[in-house]
Amino acid sequence: MAKVLTPRAEDYSQWYNDIVKKAQLAENSAVRGCMVIKPTGYAIWENMKSQLDRMFKDTGHVNAYFPLFVPKSLFEAEEKNAEGFAKECAVVTHYRLRNNPDEKGKLMVDPDARLEEELVVRPTSEAIIWNTYKNWINSYRDLPLLINQWANVVRWEMRTRLFLRTAEFLWQEGHTAHATKEEAIEETKMILDLYADFAENYMAMPVIKGVKTANERFAGADDTYTIEALMQDGKALQAGTSHFLGQNFAKAFEVKFSNSNNKEEYVWATSWGVSTRLMGGLIMTHSDDDGLVVPPKLAATQVVIVPIPKPKDEIDEVAERIMVELKAKGVSVKYDRDAKKRPGFKFAEHELKGVPVRLGIGMRDLEKGVIEVARRDTKEKNSIPVDGVVDHVVQLLDDIQNNLFNKAKAYRDSHITKADSMEEFKSILEEKGGFILAHWDGTTETEIKIKELTKATIRCIPLDNEKEAGQCILTGKPSEQRVLFAKAY
Amino acid sequence: MAKVLTPRAEDYSQWYNDIVKKAQLAENSAVRGCMVIKPTGYAIWENMKSQLDRMFKDTGHVNAYFPLFVPKSLFEAEEKNAEGFAKECAVVTHYRLRNNPDEKGKLMVDPDARLEEELVVRPTSEAIIWNTYKNWINSYRDLPLLINQWANVVRWEMRTRLFLRTAEFLWQEGHTAHATKEEAIEETKMILDLYADFAENYMAMPVIKGVKTANERFAGADDTYTIEALMQDGKALQAGTSHFLGQNFAKAFEVKFSNSNNKEEYVWATSWGVSTRLMGGLIMTHSDDDGLVVPPKLAATQVVIVPIPKPKDEIDEVAERIMVELKAKGVSVKYDRDAKKRPGFKFAEHELKGVPVRLGIGMRDLEKGVIEVARRDTKEKNSIPVDGVVDHVVQLLDDIQNNLFNKAKAYRDSHITKADSMEEFKSILEEKGGFILAHWDGTTETEIKIKELTKATIRCIPLDNEKEAGQCILTGKPSEQRVLFAKAY
């Protein structure tokens, strides 16, 4: 089969578009900037969701659902948040269509059905949720309130890319309320750790945990924590954020509680989210010029069995037995029995779709008592005795999961470079890419200037940062630590 | 604890509102007609979702996600569908807010950010999905296409009730495409059976399967199949519908396939859905004046353990052991260890929230080697030997599930009455309520007239209907079968 993807070296951006399309993960829709998530893509997202959901529940969170719409007057209550999102809000102004008297069979917005107050389609739900929490929180006994929501949100983006930046996207948003500042900060950090755990141990995508600069903070937050990943083209991807919201929303929505001394205080808040953007991160961290590579823990199908050259009773029998045994061990497996397609075609197809392990069962191999086992990540093939194949595959799935993480980590680690001057900074960006650790004077002005000059932004101030005296690469002013720069998605 | 709910006999409608509120299932939001689904309610919905999702997947369906918005020009393409939903569409007309120059801190819709084409917030997704299927379907090899979506939809209802009728609701919508009419009809009916299976065997809610009259059909369908349940106040609830869409959407969106003879044909379609409305049905089928009653298979917490009168090492130890054993058997269990609340308060609380089984562990009982087991459905209490309590509870959960179904079925069966004249029809409606089987002349005119006179509608023509010659109760014209009438939610 001819190469169906533009090679990464030729055009990384086109390679990404190709893979999303050819592996049938998602496509653009008739609605500007909104995507259709196709079954193959959605199955991976479902696996992500169910694992994250388990992790949220294991840490004491419960799910709920809040309205899609936010009345404008609530939306504008927390001013910074409103200001931050106002420019990308889809707004519902009418609640009815009617027949267009001038064009038969066509509809028009009914001018008599104008809403008294416009409704914003939620770009994020702090406003509607804190307006609700006001009625749920009276006393310290009602705290902490640890709620998550799985939902769709809309941010009217001008330049969109499938999964990475779309007008509508799917996400989870946690919104918690606490009696003390310390507890809220602890929650913010605990969730950051949970996100990092998920990214590294399920997505096999190494991340750097850090805190955002004031300039890159979520609108309405006192502090934004982030996990930052590195894609294969040397650009960073913000993969998840956890916000300490201080008392900003509590004050905007008058959410107070009486503490154990019966004194009224404003509630402390956090919010945090990851979205279908993670799909973009997953694709770009592992995939290659032959197609998608999915870590076994998130693959919709972990193992595919292909009869060689086509189905036959003896082959079917072995395949069925292996399937039963694999399923009993919790492995998802499919038998690609279609007699109309040649093995080579199937191999390419399953490679394109990123199935981690492929078993090829042929009569000649069976006579020798072996089965061909191919792993997607390294493309290695081995003949494995039929009797041991199930255990081998279970172990192999683990190995692939680890190998993907280690490979991504080695790439990421080799792409964290120190720069001590603007020239060095620029030449690293141009020639090597990746993360750059550099001194910065701590001002938003300098941060913006560096962005203008290089398109690189401060991804975060890493949490485990070493203190090291130095001088800002732009202004030469004193700095007490390096911060993490990169060009980013 | 004083009664917290209005008794059903006094005011059924108020009882429903009370229970939704006091059991903390849902509440009205700041957005007209939109609800907040609270954690206790959402946990039940999650259980419904995951069971339905399993059933859809077991029957070969996959999940995907389509955009929230439908461009007006696509929305109006299938005329009957558009006409049916036009009057309840929320419409996005703008994509940006800006500061209001006349009022500091306030925002206004930016008149410069008017969309060229208005976007309808999906009231249902046939239009956007069939516009997408057009590109997915070329040949008979692409069929059948069996896709489901879990999503929120918006229908601008004027009179709303929590769960039963809300402007935004959560649902699943299946959209399938087939090569032949027969296959599409088979799918429509298979899903109806699946819904009935779910309603009866998980929700413990008996349903009557039937087909809607032309007047009650989904806008754009050739046939609408329905499951109809009966609530405790004698009103019917349409609990799920499965539509045979013929080639209507295929024609509106030009979706053709080449058949095995290489001839082009229009595709045949189905769509089907159940929504958070099922929560209303669940509540009204089983609950009583003391609160919610949830069938064990859908309860978020199946068993609660209460220490009597308060926690103590010996009690904790027994409770922990029972919890471990119950969890090992797949039973969800909580230990209500809160020392600040009295047992009586806790009992009432768990009754209100519908936990199917309560274990009371007290020192005096323990000395006798027994534990008090109370079932929510009948309020029966029994002393059960500690050693046998786990097996007893597992069996009891089954018994409760069956008892709830049988009780609801007995009520439903005793509320299907035949009427042979309009007087009889009216008096049954007024005095007894429930379903009425009556002859109808088959015309929409008569159907509407009966509705005007009595507020009762034809719920369906039952699938297993006996043919029986008779005369229409309104017009006296000949009829070949009775149809099922009721007042409905």
C-alpha cells in the first residue's frame, strides 16, 4: 500500500491533518470550527474519559450537570473572567424560527421571539456554577464541595485545528469549594498531580508540571497550574490546567459560609479541566509516518488477529481460542476475518489505526506451532509458540506502554535546552526547537516582548525548579530562576 | 422526622416537585427551563447511561460526536422535521460580546459580530448527521452505519418540569443508515425491544410497546414506535421512541449508495432516543410519601450501613468486614459513620434518597449475633444472623428489583380499562385514570377531537394488539382494533 500520510519530515502540520483524517479520528463539519468526532476517535476519548472519571471519583469527586447557557448578567459578574472570554462567546438571542414569507420552504429567525436577556453558550462554567453554589453552601459543614462535569463548551476561535483548537470541544471541568485557602490550593495541586499521572501513565506522554505566569493565567484565577507536554515537532502543548481561583468567584456571586466559629467568610475555589485537545497530544506524541500509535491502555482495540492469507477452519479455531483467553485477561481483541481483503492491506489498515499488537495466523506457521506477533510501536515481528502467545501478548502490551513513555521522555528530555542570551534562545528555537530554560526578569512586559520577537511563550515556571541567580535574556535584569519557554500549540 | 414531602394523595404534582428537590436530584437554574442535575440525581443517570451504552454496543453500535450547532440552511432541508421543531429552537446569531460603552463593567452583544448564517442549537441531530453521512456513505459496503451519540439538546419549551420537560436535556440519539427498508424497520423494532428490556429489567418500569398514530409521529418519520409507561397518578409517560425515517433524510441530504448491482439508491434511516426524562419516569413509578425508591440495579448506593446509636470499634469492625464482602460481590455500599447525626435522622435521610437496603448495626443486636436489615420498598425489617447477612443482602437486592417491577406491573395492569362509549371513556378518565383501550375510526380529525374533549391522547397502537371489530367511541364509524388512550405527561 502506498504511503497515505505526508511524512512528518516533509510537513508536520499536514502529517497531523492527514493522520486525523485517514485514521478516521475526526473531521471538520458544516459548522465553522466545529468537528465531528468519528467512532474510531471517540472510542479513544471514551477510554480517556472513563479512566479520568475513575480517578476523579477515587479522589472524592462526584459528577453533576449544569446548564449549557449562561445569562449575560451572570456571565459578566466576575469581571476578569468575563473580559477574558467575551470575545469568543456564541450568543443565543432568539428562541424561535418561523416560515420566511419571502421564500417558500425557508425559515427565518422570528423577530418576535427575541430573548429579554441574551444567553451565552458556556465557554466555561464558573459563572453558572458559582451562582448555583450560592444556594448550596451555608455552613462549613457543606464544604468541601467537590464536583466535576463532563460537558461540551464553545469558544469562538478564529483559527481552528481538529482536536487542538475547535469552536466546540468536549471536556471535563471540576469546580470545587473550600473553607480555607490552604485546602483549595492543596486541591489545585492534587488535581495537577492527577492530570500528570494520567498523562504519563495512561497516555504515555511525559509532562512538566508548573505554574503559569500572571500573563498566561486563566481569566479569573489567582494561580493557574499546568502540565506541559512536548510534541515531536518541538512545539509544546498545554495538556491540562488546574486553577486556584481564590475568593474571586465567591465574591462575585456572594458565596459565603459560616465557619465553625459561626463567622461568615467567603468560600475558596478551584476549577480544572482537560479536553478533547488531549487527543491531539496523544496523536502527536507517539504516531509515525505509517499512522497512529496508541498506548495500549487507551487503545479501543489492543490486539487484532489477521488470518494469513485468509480465514480457514484451522485458523479460525486457533484465533477464537486466543480471543477467549485474551478477553479473560481483560485484553480487547478483534478478529479481522474479512476474506475480501488481502493480509497486506489489513496490516497497513491496522497500522494506520494504531492497533498496538497484531497477530498473524498462517497455516505454515501453525504447522511449526508458532504465530507471528507484530508490535505497532517498533514494527518488530517475532514468531511465538502458540501455547505461550497469550502470556506473551499481555506482557508485550505492558512493554509497549512503557516503551512509548520512555521514547517520548527521551525525546522530551533531550529537547530541554538552556539558553543564556537572546541569540542562543533564537538559534535553539530555529534549529532544535523544544523547551528552553532561560532567565526572565519576571515582568509581563518582557514576556510579551520575547513572544513578539520569537513567538515563544513562557509555558510555566516548573514546580521542581532549582533556584539559580542569573540575568534576564532580554533585559539583563536580575532573575532568581530559569523559566520554561517554547513555541506552543 | 416530620414528613418532608407533600403526600401523593394530597397533591401528586407537588409531591413530585418535593421529591426531586428534597432527595436532591435536580433543581431549576438561573436559565429559564434549564435544570441543574445534582450529584444524587446524576449518579442514577450515570448508571442508566452505562447500562444503555453497554446494550447499544452489544448490538453493534458505536459512539461518535456531532456538532451542537446546525446551520439554518441544513436545519430546514428536511421540511417536516424543520417545521416540527422550528417553534422551539434556540438560535445563535452572534459570536462575540464587547464592553457596553454606556454601562461600565457590563457587556453587550457586539453588533459587528453577527453570523452570516444563524446557527440552531440542536433540538435533535438528524440534519447535521445526515449532512455528514452524505460523505461517509458511497457503497453498500459502508452500510449499515450504526451510530449513537450521548449529547445535550435544546427545545425551547414554554411549560417545563424538572426531568420531564426541560429546555435543555441530556439524551442519547441513535442514527442508523441501511441498504434496505426491511433492515431499517428491523433496526427500529430491535431498538424498541432494547428500550423495553431496559425499562422493565433495569428501571423495573413496565411498558407497552406500540406504534404512534400519524398525528403523534416524530417530525420527519414514516413511523414512530414508542414505549409507554404508567405513572402512579394514572397518567402515561412516553419513555422512549424509535423512528423509522424511510428515505426522507436521505432524499433531503442526497445520501445515496451504490448497491451490489452498482445501481444508485437512497439510503434508509432510523433514529431513536431516550433522555433524562427517564429519571422522571423512574421517580414516579416507584417512589412513595417517604421519598425516592430506586430499583437496586440503578441505585448509586445499594446498601447503607448505620451504626446504632453511633460508631464504636466493635461496630466499625463488623461494618468494614461486611463492606469488603459486599463490594467483592459487586454491591455498592456506604457506611454512614457520622457521629453527629442520630440513627433516626439517618434512616429518614436514606429513605428519602431511596437507598434500597439499610443495615443497622447495634451492640445489643451484635451480642445476639444479628443485624437489622431494612428494605426500602416494603419498609420490612428483619434480624439476620451476622454470618449470613451478605448472602441475604445480595438475594434481597434481587427480590426488591423484582418486587418493584411486579408491583408496578400489577398497578399498570389493573389500570388498563376498556371503554365502549365516550361517557364511559370520560368517567374512567375522571375516576380511575390509567390507560383506556377504545375503538377509534383511524382519522386524525377524530383523534384531535377526542383530545379537545378529554385531554386524552392516543399513546399508541399496541404491537401485540388483538384485532377486534368495533365502532369508534366518538363517531361510531367502524374500527378494526382498540387503541391505547391516556392523559400523558
